[in-house]
Amino acid sequence: MDYDIKKGWFKNIEGDLLAQLMEEVFGNVTSEGETLVSSYGVMDRIEVQVLAKDKMTIVTVNKDGPVSDDDILDSKRRLNVFAEKATGFDAKARMKRAQKKAKEGKL
């Protein structure tokens, strides 16, 4: 999914800073070309790529098989922490921006 990056926030994630943030939040990170890859909890693969100074994409692939509700909640919380630190927008602001784009037909 594509996420907007707050105006002026790119300086916080440019260069190696985004990889350092992923390492801090998820505990691991590797680079596959322009894409940073990690994993955490029920998320088997987390792919992050900066598309422009104002846009990034985060794609997750969940593990197969049974998982506990606690693991799901922990993984979702951790992903929200990362998305907030990477974009500068909290979950509520990201949701409002997505709803506005949907109404405008831009999603």
C-alpha cells in the first residue's frame, strides 16, 4: 500500500536512516535493490520502498498457518509504529488521507 510522507519528513528517512529505523522497529533488515525487506511476528515479509520524497510503499506478506490473536495484535502495533516513524503521520491521519483519496477516486 502506498503511504504519503509528511512534508519535510523525508530528511528523517533518507539514505540509511530508513534501514536503521526498520532495524530498530523489526530487529532485522536486508536490502534487495531499492527495496528494504524485513520480517516480524506474523509478517513473513515486510517490503518497504521509497517512491519519492512524499510517497512510500509498504507491502506485507503474512505467515501461513495458525497464529495467536496476541501475535497478530503485536505485529499490527509494530507495523503502525514503523509507519508512523517512517511517514510522520499517525494511524488516524493515514486513515483520513486514504479516505480522502478514495473519495476523490485516486486509490
